[in-house]
Amino acid sequence: MAWTFDQTIPIYLQAAYRIRSDIVCGRYCKNEKLPSVREFALTASINPNTIQRAFGLLEEEGLVVTQGTAGRFVTSDNTVITRARESIAKQLVEGFAAKMTELGYSPEEAARLTKSYWGKTSPTNILKKEAQSDESADS
């Protein structure tokens, strides 16, 4: 299935973000061989040069390591993966805090609301809610 992209952000940055997220979430494990540029490009329905550029960025970060003709692999360095995970979390929290402030929530109210949803937002629950929203929109 093709990936979806925000046209206001360079696609290579979005591809790098997606692969980075897949690494820190454990979809790709330490030392695991990653799909080839061509495979990623086909999956994402984008130009291989765009994926190549995304890989270049991930290699600069140390998350991805090229091993000659064997291909690209996820780093074995836990510190690099942890740093990437924390960076993603920080971006999400900053965005959340900005939106909650915009809505008029205090930090305490936002924390209380967040805590009340903790554990209720598994990927399965989110997909169910989206499906229910789609069904009610179709009616």
C-alpha cells in the first residue's frame, strides 16, 4: 500500500521519519537488514532517489549503516536508537502542548486528560474509531 504524504513537507524527510519511526518502534530490529531502496520506493510509490536521500539522512544520524554490497542495516547501537526515540517523543509532546495551549488547556488539565486516555489508544482502538467515523460519514 502506498504511503501518504503531506505536500508541504519534502517527501524525503517524511520517508526518513517513517523509517526512523519504524526502527524506534521495533518494526525493524537492531542489526536487521532493511528492504532495498527499490523495495521501499515501490512500497511508498515514490522515486528511488527520494528513498536514497532519506537513507542518507538516516545514515548521517547513525540509525542506518551500509555494509558494502550486503545492503543497509539498522544500527546495533542502543544509544542512537534511544536518542532517535526521544527526539520523536519530544516533537510529539511539543506539538501536543502547543495545540492544547491553543485550545485553552492548562498543563495540569492536559496531563489529566492525557492520563485518562492512556491505554485506551492502542493502534487497534484507533483503527476501530476511524472505521466507525468512516461508517457514520457514509450514512
